[in-house]
Amino acid sequence: MVAATDQLLLRLDHPDAEACRAELARFAELVTAPELIHTYALGDVGLWNAAASGLDAESVVDVLVRFAAAPVPHAVLTTVTDTMARFGALTLTRGAEGLRLRAAEPPILDEVLDDDRVAAAVELRIDDHEALVTAERHGALKQRLVELRRPVEDLASLSPGLGHALGLTGETVLRSYQRDAVASWLPSGTGVIVLPCGAGKTVTAVAAMAEVGAHTLVLTTGQAALDQWRRELLRFTDLDPADLGEYSARRKELRPITLTTYQQLATRARSGARHLEAVQAGDWGLVVYDEVHLLPSTVFQLTAGLQGRRRLGLTATLVREDGREADVFALVGPKRYDVPWKDLELQGWLAPAVCTEVRVPATHDELLAHARAEPATRPAIAAAVAAKRDVARTLLARHPGEPALVIGTHLEALRLAAEELGAPLVTGDTPAPEREERYEALRRGALDVLVVSNVANVSLDLPEVSVAVQFSGSWGSRQEEAQRLGRIVRPKVDGRQAHFYSLVATDTVEVELARRRQRFLTEQGYHYDIVDAAALGGSSLS
């Protein structure tokens, strides 16, 4: 490993590369992942998450020095030490008079109070070390302090909320890592649990809900996810269905356990009031943020008012392409538990996955249209390259009888694929009952192939699907790549492997986008084989 001022270069041909990669994953972010050298960045949020998890600067420095191929620049070690020391230098506690912001040293309090937005959240400076904070500005203050690189450790006592006992059913057997995840989160009552897709994040959250035993609000990504949560809660707990409510476009119920969607909270009722205001009226003891990495920016602001409650975020990756990981850190809490995908694969909790990038040739006319198009429309043109449909047919023929998804972002390309493959198509415009009917047909084996858009990226339980053919993605999104692989890695009854194929049109914008998309999974230990479509055999391209 070679260190730079803010980047780390890892040589994959070194015998200690795998051990080094596992250590780096605890505090650094993979930036680029070509075949021989991986580049990692030392970022604020990664180091603060490491500090919140109990990792100290000395341990991080030890990893850098121990694996470095040359002496580590002093500036790098200083940056690590300074950045990690910033977490905990400011704390929030709750006393009889309200919220107290306390600084370890008076100059730190002076520094942050010089900022107008911080000062606006402060009612009174008590002394050199402490100030009283306006409760309504709790979330906004934490966001601003993160922006100032002065993250506050929120130790304020949390409202217990109304109690509501919740027991797990006899068939609910938690895996060891699920128990560890709950145990890591429970003492603080705030923060994020990071588990791979298919590793049972929902069951883990249900176990946390049972430990808390309070009125709980669950925020989901959409109606399909909400319905899945309903099924899981009724399956894994002794919850009375009458105590399970839904606050959505379909109905407006506030019950001891209430499910809603991010979209619902971001919209306004006919009266002009936000639905969130009605939901916030509940005396919640816990708020669960499903797929917290997708938390929309509008809801970031709206949920700032829920800081006095226990908060649990669930995700397969904290990566956000808009760079707003810091908002998750500030408003939901630090990462409390994480486990590498490959570790769970080796333990048999995830199906082994083979990832293949297939380079598909575009015709002269397609390349010309791509070159002449505006940059914003080039991905859609590349997604619809005609040869992709032929390659998809060839790949699916390699896995006869195995349930498969053909998945993508650009709808015209998917429509053409569905027509040529003779498979049904599910998009955001597909009515919910019809959508669920097609998912269920795939689950029970009545359907072999389903073509799906981004609506299938998250919160979709298709345990027996083992093949995915990806036509296109969203602007190099790492989180989306992880979510799509996650659709197919649940362990299979017959032990078969999962196969994830990503079709990339050569000489187009897709080549660079694919490289970006694969970074997160590469960090998790997955390797993409790159093959030319002509080498597949059995197609008109060979």
C-alpha cells in the first residue's frame, strides 16, 4: 500500500492485499478499482464512523504504517488523528433546562458559535464550555456542525415513547450477525446497521423493535416495500394485526406500529399541511429508516424534528452519489454495525455470486447517434443498443429453468427487451396489484424471466431468482449496483450460484459508468470478469 495526502493505493498483487483491504474497509472508501491497483480515500465521515464504532486514531495509524510500502507522510497521519479527534469534542446532552452543547475545550465552542447558523440554534451560552440549544433546532444544528467539520456526539437522552410489547414468534431464529447488529445498536438507540441485501435487514430491525418495546414508525421506500414490511412483521412477531397501521395514499392510520413511505411524508395534504406533521404527533419510541441511503433530501429536512426518538437506519451501503452521507450520519446516527458481503457468503448466508461485465458492440449508426447526442441522453442511447437484446437471450439460455431478472433504468430499452424476450415488463407505471402478481409468478416458478425497471432495485423479496442481466444503470450509481446484485444473492435451496451480468456498450459512456458502479462491490470482495459478447458463443455475435 502507498499513502498520499488523502488517498491510499492498494496493490492487489501483494500477498497482504486481502488483509489490508479488510482493514481499510473499516475507515476508508474505495474510489477506483482497476485490475491491479485500488484507490481509497480517507474521508471525514468514514473516519468519524470508525471513531463512533470504537476504533481509535492509533489503530488506524497502525494499519497505515503496517501495510505501507514506504514511509507514510506525516501529513496523512496528522489528518487521521485530527479528523478522528473531532468526533466527541462536541457533545449534546439533555438536562433539566433542556439540550446542552458541550465543548471539550473553550476555543472549540468559540469557533462554532461564530457561525450564524449555529448561533441561531443556541438560546444561551452558559459558560466557556457549554451552551443551551433550542430543541426545535436540534437536527439543524447537528447538520451544520457536520458541515463545519465539528461533528457532535449526540448523547441526549431519548424519549421512551409509548410502550408496546412485541414478541418474536417461535419460527424466528436470529443469525449470529443479526444478534450482534442489534446488540451494537441498542445501547445508544441511534445509528445505522449495514447488512448486505438478502442478509435479513428487516428481521434484524424487527428484533430491535422487540427489544425496544415501544410505538414504532417505519419509513419505507414505497408501497411494495411497505407491503413487504407488513408481511414480515405479521410473520415474525406476535403483533395483533389491529395494532399495525399504514399511513399512505391508500389509508391514513396511526397505530402502535405504523408503516409509511418517504414519498408520503414529503407530500402535502389537501389542507396544505405536510403529512409528516400528522405522523410526528405520535409518541414514537423508535423510528426505523428502511434503505436509509435513499433518504430523499426533502425528507432529510423534515425528519430533523425526530431527533428526540430512537432512530435505526437500515442499508446495504451508506454510499450516496450526491455526497450526502454526512446527513445520514448527522440525523440518523453513526454506523453501528457493518459486515462484509463476502464474509456472509463464506458462512453460507449469501449465495456465491459470479459477476460478469459483457462488452457489447454497437453498430456504426448507433455510435454515430451516441456521439451526436447531448451528454444527458447518451446513456439511454447506449442502453438501447440492439445487440444487447441478442446477448441477453444468449445469457438466459445458459441458465434454463432458473428464475431471472432483466433489469435496467431506461424504459425504451427495457420495452424493446421485453418484446424480444417475450417476457412481461414491470415499471413504475405498472399498477401495484399487477406488479405483485408478476413478482409472485416468478417466486412460484410460473414465470422464468421478468423485465423490471428501477422499481425492483430495493425491498423486493425474490429468494429463488439467481440470474440478473443488467441493461443499464443510473449514472454510475454504486448503491444501485449493490442493490441489484442483492436481488439474487439469497441462498438457494439447491445451493446454486448467483450470476450477475452487466451489459456494457463498447465505445460509449457506459464503459466509464460501469467502472464507477462496480466500486462498492469490488470493495466488498467481488470481482468482475470482463468478456466480449462475441466470446459467449451461441449468438449471432460469435
